[in-house]
Amino acid sequence: MSTGCLIGSAVIAVIVAPWIGGLLRGIDRKLTAHMQGRIGPPIIQPFYDVIKLFGKKPMVAGGAQLAFAYAYLALIITATVFFALRQDLLVVLFILFFGSLCLPIGALSVKSPYSQFGGHRELLQFLAYEPILLLAAIPIALKSGGFTIANIFEYGQPLLPHLWITFIALLIALAIVMRKSPFDISSSEHAHQELVRGVVTEYSGPYLALIELGHWYEMVLLLSILGLFWVTGGLWWLSIIIALASWFIMLIVDNINARLTWSWMLKFAWGAGISLVALNILFINLGWM
Amino acid sequence: MGILSTSRVKSPWLLHFDCGSCNGCDIEILAALTPLYDIERFGIVNMGNPKHADVLLVTGPANYRNYRVLRNLYEQMPDPKGVIVVGTCGCTGGVFHNCPNIIGGIDKVIPVDVYVPGCAARPEAIIDGVVLALKKLSRS
Amino acid sequence: MIGTLVGLAILFPIITGLICLLIKNHRARGGIVSLTAVVLIISSILFLRQGPFPIEYSSASTWDSVILVFNYVILAIFLFVAIRDIGQRGISRHNILAIALTLAAGIPLAIFEFSWAPHTPLEVTPALYIDHLSIIMCLIISIIGSLICVYAIRYMRDHEEHRMHLGELKETTQPRFFFFMLMFLGAMNGLVFANNLLWLGFFWEMTTLACWGLIRHDETPIAITNAFRALWMCLIGSVGFSLAIMFLWNSSLNTISLMEVINNGAAAGPLFLLPFALLCLAGLTKAAQLPFQSWLLGAMVAPTPVSALLHSSTMVKAGVYLVLRIAPGFQGTHLSTLIAIYGGAVFLATAILAISQSEAKKVLAYSTIGNLGLIILCAGINTPLAIAVGIMLLIFHAISKGLLFLCAGAIEHHIWSRNIEDMEGIARNLPLLTGITIAGMLSMLVAPFGVLIAKWGAMEAASSIGVWSTLVLVLLMLGSGATTVFWAKWIGRFLCHSPVPGSSKMEPFIPLYHGILLMLITFAAVFSILIAPVYNSIVAPALTETGYTAALAFTTGAWFLKSPMGIFAAWPIFIIITLALLIPALTARAKPEASRSSYMCGENVEIGVDEFVAVADERTGLKTGGFYIENILGEGNLNRFVVPVGIVLLVILFVVAMI
């Protein structure tokens, strides 16, 4: 792909991603309501919410809180741009993690009991999903011959048949990033009130809107990474189906599960998630896959 | 209406505070959240945190024990915001109005926008009250 | 010219150290330390501009005799202090082990030097072998080490004033302190230049001596105990050294020249991996890898500049330097793979242990051990890419960790505590100092900085070593996650405070604290931006000279660094991330009237007051704290597994080396 094309796709990604993210959140709320026997809000409800939040008067409760809300959004957009520019997958993940890290640090920078709870729990979530995502980059690279996303496009075959074990592990990470039960321990996507919404307790108005926007980007970026598993070798639209299917699985998991403890989450993510990816790497190295 | 006021009307997040009512009105508020009334249809979500809320829903009479908490919660809600009083006690003090520990209606402590009388107020009336409060939000 | 520079790098700091020992005047001593720093920095930069590398240099043979004599003098000092300690404080595990291990290291060496060797002292040509790897180490030692010494001028004054105020100290002990500090720099420079294994061994003992002297500096009972622990643990490495020398001389190789051993190691016969394993053991003890980590943690009792010196530019870096140096000798063997797994295990274990620590310097210490484990892992992976990453990590870790220890020391001198919990909200009163510290922590942790570039390289390198890479990668990724948690948690503690009424005030600028800290953070940033030129000008030549193909490691362009499998767009990332962080950090300010108390169920009192109304309308202070999960991740719990695993891995290391 030419440089112009890549830059164009990066611009499009930055503009389109929040719309997709917002719509997915709206459909999520609608479907969840239906699953619970309710009618639910309109599909564009998340946009109403965010615009309303932007229109509210700012309010702060401490130190460096605000800077981290901006940094969170800015860094995750950066990660999206690097993804669209088909850069190194590990580098994209590192920037994404830096962005995600701004959220707990922002929460911890307020002297507030609930915010501190949320920040620490968010760090535990981070501890659970970061290694899975990083490790999942390895089998992708081993199979496609390089760590850059451009390599995956050049590989010419779908990755999913070889890497379905890794894919399952990535779903665990996706559930944690999307704040879905049973992993919504620091705060929930839905307005569950557990511990007055954990990591975002002390964020309000426009800053909460920034974080919500960042969350949409984050979700779309992660779904795009899942889409990479069938991006070439004909039937490219299957990548979109795969991403949407994973998203729908998260919805069902969310609705049939209760929240569990952080120690269970850590055990499950490290035990099941990491070993699945490790098995996949081992199989590739042994030439079985 | 501009896009901002539309959004305000479409997305009121509630904070529910009980100043010491008999819990009758509180049960009716929760009833409004059940699938039967399903107020999330209108984008209404019950929040646990004043910093995220647009509308404060108060039940029970203002009293010396916790008026300070009520005022703190009100101050921690970012502008623009509305206050709805649900139930007769909150409107005027109701059956408690002459008790020694009672200040009176909620409007003795914080400014109130909408009064929803009733003992207890019905869910339909509560939803009606929220809609009225939204009119105020859309104007601000 | 070379002779002069070698003299300036090795002898000059030792001589000025001796002068410091005689001077009682504070100002004069400060002047001498500063002069030494300037001379060392200039001479190391001149060294870099010398060429062509590698330089082979042999001095007059009298120096062989001098080193022979002083080597036994140092061993005698070890014996003397250990026996004196038995006299003063009775028999303990530490002093008995120190005596036993001194003898175990000294007697084989004496047998070798006086009975096996054809002539005493045994000379080797060249005595010094200086390539880019040595020069990189020399630059780290001379620049960062010197800056730490300059910082110590002010720090030790404050430190002693505080101790005199508490009545713990009657007269100044600074002459001794600066003697050991400067001697340390000289010994380290000697260590990285030496090619004669006897010389290397001598400088090795000299660093052990300086380390012992600095840890026990405050002469509290715990300091003395910990100093002896450091002594005997490092002496295990010396025993390994002596045995390696004897083995090499006895084998068909018949040499004690380090470069010959590395280049023709396999000619030593079927057991040729054994000397490498012994030298690695020496490196691992010095680098405080598992199960020897306790000496470095114990070294925390020393004044903070000592920790900074031990962790960034000297001592532990000598250990990883040796492993990196001999890595070409065991390339492609099972020993190499096992060292990679060992390094990964250390990285993971220390990262998890660090989560449970609430003492600032202990967290930094565990992070050091973990990062050294990462360097060892790179040496074990042993591809050109991995070694390049190892060297880069050596540089960036030295800068960042030196900076962080100095920050911890400066903070300690403002709040008189080392506990992270006591650092809650100090961003409010010490904005500049905490700003630098947080930048330093980010430089250990996140994307545009060198340590992360190295971590990225390590991950890509580790994926290319076949079946065992699975295990190495799992250890690496899990460790990487845990690392993030303890840094983020700490940053959060710094920033945790309520809104400040009115504008916050900057703390007074102390040149010897803030100035040096600013210099180091600038180094970290500038080297990260200039990663491509830095790689081309010093790391790539170092690779070529040690026998790796630099083209297989990184290729560079104006704005990127390209590994065989991936690409790191250094410049764009640096620019974008700096903007994404700096703009909000400098501009995002809320108006004072937007300030509210944090949410406390409506029981908050007033803005800026960390209190709430509790039972019976009583105002109660709000306390928040970090989590440490000590019952699960604490030392008491984890060390039961971590230490045996370390011992088992070391045993397997030797078993693998023997077969």
C-alpha cells in the first residue's frame, strides 16, 4: 500500500472509529435490554449521553486528574493511528497500554476512597489482560513472518485456522477490556453502581465524556485486532463477521454471568488465557500448526 | 432545540437520595426501573454517584440529621442539574411537618424544580415529574 | 595517549579517593570529588573518540606484581574484618561464611599463581582489551557514576546533619565514604578493560571491598550484618572465578586471556562450558540474581547515593557486563537457552515481589534485579538482536535507575521517610521533584523511552529461538505486566491529593539535587530520541567487535529502528506521545470554582480538607493507601518458592554445562 493510502486510512480510522464504537455500545444496550425483557434506549443513546456530558460544567476533585483524561484519549487515538498505518503490532499494543494506564493513574491521583478502589482494581485488570495481548502477538508474528500488521496483510492466508487457540485467549482479554461480567471489577460499561463506578468515580461532565470516547476507540481497536485473524486470503469480509461475532459473544457472556472476584479473574486470565496462547506458540514451534 | 439540549433531554441520569421517608416512594422509584415501566427507554439511568448525575430525586422530609448530606450531594452534581422531590413528605414535610427534628420540605435546604406529590407517588407520576424537570434542563 | 587515558580512568579516581581520606574540610573534599568527576567524564569521552577499536594495551610488567600483591591484601582485609567481627559481635552465619569463602577463593588462586603458573606474576598480552562494549561501560561508569558522586557531596552533608541531630553520629565519616565511592569508579573502569583474568579477578575483589565498605558506612548493627551478607555472597562468585581460572589453565586451552577463552572456548575440551558456567555464576552473584537477591536488598540500608551507584553504574552492572561479554563463547548451546530461562524467571519473580513492597528503595531494588534479569535473558537468547537489546538496556537502565535512586534520596531528604505511603500527595509540595521522578518512572515503563524500546526488542528476539522460546516469552510477558502495576501504583501515590486552594508553589531549587536530576532525565529523553544514531555509533560497533553481525540486529533510518521482524517508529512515536502527554499536563487546569471534594457519600466536610463526618458527628481524617497484597505476594510467602527455584535453576545450569 502506498504511503498516501496508509495516511488516508489512518485519517478515516480516527474519524470512523468512535461512530462504530458508539453504535456498538447503543446496540449493546438495546440487545441487553431485550435479553432482560425490556425495550431499552434508542440505538444512538450513547451519543446523546456523550454530547450531554460534554455540555456540562467541568468539576475536578484533585491533582493531575484532568491531564490523564486527555492523555488517555490522545494515546488511544495514537494507537489507532499506528494500527491503521500498519505498524508493529507490539508497538501498537504498547501505546494502547500506556493509554489504558492513564485511567488508573488518573483515578489514583484523587484522594477519594472509591476512586482509589477503582484505580487499584483497574491495575489488577491490567495485570490480567496485558500479558495475554502481548503474548498473543507472538503466534501471529511467527505465523505471518513478522510483527508488523503489514506482514499480516502480506501473508495471504487467514490466520484463524492456525491460531484459533490464541483467538479464544484473546476473547478473555476482550471481555476484560470491554468491562463485561464476570470481569467488570473496576467499573462496568452499563451503569451498574458497584462501588459508585470505580475507576471513573471522580470524573464528571466533559472528562467523563473524554473517557467514554476513549473507551469506544479502545473497543474498536481491540475488535480490529481480532479481525486481523481473517483479513486476507479471500473472503476479507469474514474479518468483520469475526469481530462482530466476538463482540456478540461478549454480550451473551455479560448477560449470563455475575461479577466475580479479582483473584478469580487473575487466576483465570493467567491460568487459562496465558496457557492457551503458550500452547499455540508451542504447537507452532513444534511445527504442528 | 439544538443538539445539546436534545441530548440533555434524552439522557437524564438520576441520583436517588432518601432523606428519611417511609420507603414507600423509594419502592415506587425502583418500580419505574423495572421492565414494566423500563425508564431506560428514555435514556434514564439510575446512577450511584452525584458527579455523574443530572437529576436529583429526593424522597422524605428535610431534617436536621442529614440536611448536610443532601446539600453536599447537590453541590457535587455538575451543572446544569435539576431536583425532583417525590412524595408529599418531601414537598412540605407531610405527616412529619411539625416534628422537632424536621426542617420541612426539601426546598428549605436546596432549590427544587419539580414537586411530585402523592403518598406514595405513583411510577407514572414520577416519570411525569422527570419529564417536567427535563424541560428545565433543555432551557438551561 | 592510551596509557594516559587508562591511567586517568583507573588510577586517578583511586588516587583522589586516597586524598579524600586525608581531607577533613568539607569544601575541599567537594572540590576534589567534582574535579575527579570532570576528569573522568572528559577522559571517557576522549576514550570514545580514540580508535581504531578494539585497542589492545599492555602496561609495564610491574603492574602485574602490584596487582598480585594487592589482590592478596584485599583478601587479607576480608579475613581481618571478618575475624574482628567475630571478636566484636560473636560468631554469626555471615562472618563465618565470609571467612570460609575468602579462603575458598584465595587458596586455589594462591596454588595457581605460586605453584602452577610458570612464572609469578603471570602476564598476559594484552593485559587490557578495550572495545566498544568496554567503552560503553566506561561511559556509564564515568558519567553517571561521577554525577552520583557529585550529588553525594550535598546528600552526605544533609545525611550527616540529620544523623548528628538524632545523636547517632559524633564526627564526620565522609572521608571514608568518598574514598570508597571514588575507588569504586576506578575499580569498575579497570574491570571493564581487563583481559587478563587475574586482573579482572583483582578488580572484581576491589568492587566487592568497596561495596562492603559502603554498605556498612552508617555502622548500625543492621548495616554491618548486611555488609557481611553482601561480602560472602559476592565471594561465592570469586570462588567461581578462581575455579574457572584453574580449569582454563589446566585445559588444552592453557590460557587466562579472557578474549582467547571467548573466541576459542570450544577448544578447551568436552567440558568447555564449565568455565563459562563458573564465570556466569560470578556474574549472577554480582548482579544479585536469584537466589542471591538478598544482598542487594540488604544494601538498601546504605545512604542513597550508594544505592544509586550500586544499581546504575557499578557493582551489579559488572555482573551483567561479564555475562554479556562471555555470551559469544557459549552461543548456540543449551547453557545459553537455560540462561535465558533463568533470566526470565528472575524478571517475573522480582516484578511480582516488587508489587508487595512499600519501601521505595526496595521497589527500586527489585526493579533493578528484574531488569538485570532481562539483560541476562538477552545474553541467553544470544542472537545479534538480543545482544544489541541487552547493551541498550544496560545503557538506558543505568540512566533511569541512577535517576530514580537519586530522586528517592532527594525526596527522603524532604520528607525524611522512605515509605511509599508517606509519599502520598507530595506532588502538592514538591512539584518539580515529583515531576522529575514520575518522568523517570515513565522512562522505565512506557513507549517512547529506551527501556521500552529494549523490551520490545527483547520480545521480538525471544520469539526466534525455537521451542524453548515459549517458556521464555511467557515469563517475559507476565513480568512485563507486573512491572507496569508497581510503577503505576507508585505514581498514583505521588499524585494523590485534594485540590490545592490557590496556586501551588515550587520548592526551592537545590543545584546539587535538582540540577543533577534534570541532567539525568535529559539524558534519558535525548538518548531515546536519538536511539538510531546511538545504536549506529556505539552499539552496532560493539556487536561487530564481539563477533555478532550487526546487520542482523537493527537497521536504522532517519526516524525508525527496524528489527528483522518488526519496526519501531522512534521519532513519530516520541513526538506524538510527548505532545499527547505534555499538552494536557501543562494546559489542563480547572478553574478554582470547579473544585469539589471527592465523593464520600455526602459526608465530606469542605473542599481541600481531607475529612468526613463519621459516627456521632465527629470529623474523622480520610486515609487512603496503596494495595500491596502482602498476604499473597509478600516476600514471606513467595520467597519460599522463589529462592528454591533460583537454586534449582543454578544447579541445572551446572548440570547442563557438564554434559
